[in-house]
Amino acid sequence: MQVISSNNDFATGTKRLIAFFIDWFLLHAFFSILFFKWWGSPFDWDIDNWDLGPLHLGLRYFGYNILEAALTVLYYAYMESSKYQATVGKMAVGIKVVDVTGAAIAFPKALLRNLSKYLSMFILYIGYLMIIFDDRKQGLHDKIADTLVVNQ
């Protein structure tokens, strides 16, 4: 367990943003490969030969987006509750997720934290902007789950 003693222990918004972009790139590369493997290139889709035409395409794309969102939440929750306490992006910049006492978080708390990110998105990303102004660099999702992102 890490004792959180000063503001220098909290990860900066810049480190968190870099970690986000690393994870975003890796996940989108993975999902793009998965998407093309299952459904082929969108440029090759012949909508006229499908039974439902554009409706079928829309349902297929909607299903893909739901699958991508669910797998992304599970990836973040699994990695942040693992022995690493961080996603690949967070490990790359040297930060990890802990509870407010400095202990590792369990999967249910990690899942709550990551599902709460959607609330931050729905309120015009204000939940993320809170990180800049908060003393402990907590976003809305961190406050909901009682977590901190700290330097390793």
C-alpha cells in the first residue's frame, strides 16, 4: 500500500491524457482488426445484396459499437484491478489507480470507475475537466468510485 502524502503523488492531467491516447490507439488498432476480420472493409460492403439494406448495415455497426464499448470498459476494469493497477498506457507513463487509502482496487470498484466515465462524457466532459482543478486530481469517475491516480 502506498501512503498518499503530497500533491506530488497525484498523477498530472498531462500524464493521464498521454496514457489515454496510448490506450486509445492500442484499443482502436485491436478493434479495427477485429471489425475488418468479422465484417470486412466498409468499402467492400454491397448494401444492395443484403436483405434489409441500410437498416442491416446500421444494426451491424450499432452492435459493433456496443461490443467495443463493453470490451473497452472490461479492459480498463481488469487492468486497473490487476497486480499492475494500470492499463498499458498508464504503465507507459508511470501511473496507477489506487483507492483513497492508497490500496489496490478490486474489480467491482474498477468497473464502477470505468462505467462512471460515461457520465463524465454525457455532461460535456466536465467530469474529466475536474481533474485540472481538483486538489487530488480526481475526475468525476474517481470521486464516484473513491479512487486516485498516482505516480508509481
